[in-house]
Amino acid sequence: MLCGAGLMASPREASAQSGREASSAIARLEVKARQIRSFDPRDASHLRYGALQFRSGLVLTSPFRAFGGLSALRLDEKGERFIACSDRAHWFAGRLVYDGKALSGVADVISAPMQGPDGQKITARGWFDTESLALDGRIAYVGLERVNKILRFDLAEGDLLARGQIVGAPAHVARLPFNRGLESLVFVSRAHSGAGQALAGTLIAISERALDDDGHIRAFLIGGPAPGEFSIRHRDDFDISDATLLPSGSLLLLERKFSLLSGLGIRIRRVPIAQVRPGALIDGDVIFDVDLGYEIDNMEGIDFHIESGETVLTLISDDNFSMIQRTLLLQFTLVDE
């Protein structure tokens, strides 16, 4: 969660900061939005799902060729401006539009390919599958799953044209399994109170399904006061797709399961951040659990903002650039903390 200054500059400001280079690399795009009136297509009055209550949702489409594959999302403290990354190494940033409390569209959307230390597209190095995103003010950390690297971007220097620098990580990160590696990043800021203070300055990196010797999901604490490795109990064949850390000290794990027999399942598990420490095996309660009977797709991003004292969760889906999948933006109120 970003605190302080605005999440991203406006499109005009972004171009002004980087001159002619920005005008050729940053694209402005139209994103169309269709509202989802009911999360349960069979019963519009059904709003409560475990600890979450449905607020609104959108189906997003765009003629922009690179649009799609959105695997991570971060919001500003008001839930208005956003930054996201696609698994094909593109940035997307813009503004969420509301009608009262309901999402009604997105505006001012811009995009640019991620750049490496040399100023070239990172895909030129064979780096892609950018699956995770964490923010520390204007510093963005991006996790690349298949090559298992983490890049650090200083958005104060070039916005979406900032050059990514490789972050030092434990040797075991580089050896995570292909396509089961880094899937989620969470930065524990000094603004987190309570139990989260023990990890202030730490980047939490979670694998999708890299299992330790006991069959649990591997995760890492990078930097901060207590770096090391910990594990997340692997339950019911669900994999980790993203995470976010609430001010209350709850680490929310967005999880996903797919099989040809049972189809797609999405759930959220809540873990007290106090459990997270080197050598720990962490677990928590499932607070949200739905299947394809509801308006879901391949949900891969989660973040939150606080509105009038309520915790609002925003989820986004990765359509895998498939004609049979959708880019969904869903919002829920967390009604049971």
C-alpha cells in the first residue's frame, strides 16, 4: 500500500518528466469497462461470501495490443490511482472511476514496456512472466517468475520509464522451479503498526508452488531486520497467486486452484503477520472461497484501501491473453476482521 505522495504522475506529467523518450515509449490507451451488477449470476441479492461482501466489479477490454495478462495490482491510499504489471513485462497505470461506491470505469490509462538496467526492454534479455509487484513509496519491486529475479524500479526517476536494477536475493530464489517460482511480493513498510514493525523494511517474496521437503510453499524474507526463509502450509492443492498486508497486521493470501475435473477455485487465507519469521510454518483461516459459479476468472492480484473506516479489497484477473478468459476487476468490503 502506498502512503504519502500520489501513486503515479498523470500521463501529461509522465511525458514532461522524460521528454521525447517518454512520448515514444509511453502509450495512452482506451480501456472499456462493463459493470458486473451481481457477483452471483443466479441471485443478485447474494452479497456475502465468507468474510467479504461484494461491492462492484468490471469487465475490462481494450484494443491496445499489449493489454491483458494483468498479474499484479497496487493502489494508492484512496483506492483511486493504480499501477499494475502484465506477465509480458508491461506497466499499466491509471485511475479507477467510481459512481458512488461502485466501480464504473477506468481512465487516464498509460502503458510502457519495463526497462532493464541498460534502458532496453527486459524482454530483450528473455526476462518476462512479471507476476508480482510491491511498493515502498515510489520504489517498485517486480518479481519475474520463470527466471526468479527481482527488479527494483525508482518511479521517481522516469515513472514508467524507470530502469530496473537487480535486487540481491537468497541463492535458493534463483533455484525455484520453472513456472512455480516468485508469484507474490509484499513490502513491509515502517508505516505498519503492531506486529508488522518487527519486519519493517522487509520484502516478503512468496513462490507460487515451490515446495520444501515437507511439501509446503516456500517463501523468503529479503532485507529487513530478520532475513531468511519460511514456509506456508500447502492446503487443499491451492497455489499462491498474490498477497497484501493490512494495517491490522493480517497478511491476506490470494490462492487459486485449477483442475479439469473441478474447474477453477479462488480463495483468500488470512494469516497474522506475527507468524512470519525465519524458519516458521505459517497458516491461517480461509475467509473467502468461490468457484466458477460466480463472476471470477484467473484472479492473480489483490490490494486494499481504506474508505470511511472500511477495508476494501480489490482483485484483478490475468486473462492469459486468451479469447475465452476475461480481465476482471472486483471489489469487496472485508466485513469480518
